[in-house]
Amino acid sequence: MMILGSIFLLIAGVLMLFNPDMVYRLTESWKSSAADEPSELYTLHIRIGGVACSLVGIAGLIAHFVL
């Protein structure tokens, strides 16, 4: 079960890192009728979160195979 969570975090992190606009469309765009695209600050935060998710996913995979 841990390996599936790690893989999910890794995929979500890579998606957040390389395609923050899609994450915005899926999660935030429906909340505002005026904004068509995310702000630069939102994009930066999503990318930082993507790096964090990717690192946790990689750490989980390493822990699964080493331990």
C-alpha cells in the first residue's frame, strides 16, 4: 500500500511541477469567473508543492525498497 501512495505522490508532484495550469483548471478555476489564468504567485506555490510531493514520493519509494 505504501508503494501506491508513493507513486501517486510522485505523479502528482511531477504534474504540479511541469503543468501548474492544468492543476489550476482542475482545482481553482471554478471558484472565480473573472480570472482566466493563475497568478504568478499561485504558479510558484504549486511548483514548490510539486517539488515537495515529488521528494516525498521518491523518499517513500526508496524507503520501501531499502527497508
